[in-house]
Amino acid sequence: MSANEQDLPRHSVSVAGVIVDDSERNVLLIKRRDNGHWEPPGGVLELGETIEDGLRREIREETGLSVKVDRLTGVYKNLSRGIVALVYSCRSQGQPAATTAEAAAIRWQPFSSINELMEPVYAIRVHDALGHGDTQTRAHDGVRIIGNPPPNSDTGDPAPISAE
């Protein structure tokens, strides 16, 4: 590797699917085995796969579920780790497993519990997907969202920005 190549930024690309049930009141989340966090299913793309194929693979690995990919709902960058995440809304084609090698639990969770269960940098992805609006682009530092505030959990509207 040349000196110029070593100076280039390194990014990884991950994908996640926000899967809503038929009642349109619950979202499918996994409790990850590696960190214990509740998140939408997803993971890192492999070099030789398309984005949608990688998304379907990751969802199947983490939930046992096949999905229909609907639309891109958000692009998120973890500034501290150089990870770019592409999040899609999806429709389930079947029933998820109870657990998998990557998920300690797989559950349909009500929209109202998203903010309680999930870290803000993951909850915002679900809120953006449920908003049915334009594709969102956001950045975070691994903990806090930088720029656009997360939506209000009750209405889906942007939360007020507090004066600090």
C-alpha cells in the first residue's frame, strides 16, 4: 500500500431494515448478543454483494426472516468510527425466529417503546423510517446525534432544540 493510500479515509458501509408489522403499530427489533442493545436488524455489507442483497442477508441472519425491501429511509454516519449506515423500510415475508446466533431476542415492539429501548442514534433511524417522508441524512458521534434533532416519540415531529 502506497503512502497516499494509507492517508485515505477508511469507511465501512452497513445496512439495516426497519420492519413494521401488518397492524403498522410495531417494529421488529433485535437484542444483539455482542452488546445487549436493541436495534433494527442489519450489519456490514460484504464486498461482492449489492446493497439490497446484503440487507436481505443480514436480516435473514439476525432474524431468520425474509423481507421485501421497500425504500431507503436514511443515511447515517458515525463520525467517530467511519461507518456509513443505509437504512431501509422493509415488509416481512413470514415470521421471525425467537433467537439466532446474532440475536439474543427478536421481538415486535410497539412504536411507543422505541425511545425507551434503543439508544438515540438507533431510535432516530426507526423514527425516520416511520415518518414516510424524504430520505434523511444524519451524523452522530456514536452516542449523540449531531445536527437534526430526533423526532418527538409521540407525534413523529422533530423534538424542540434545547438551549444549552
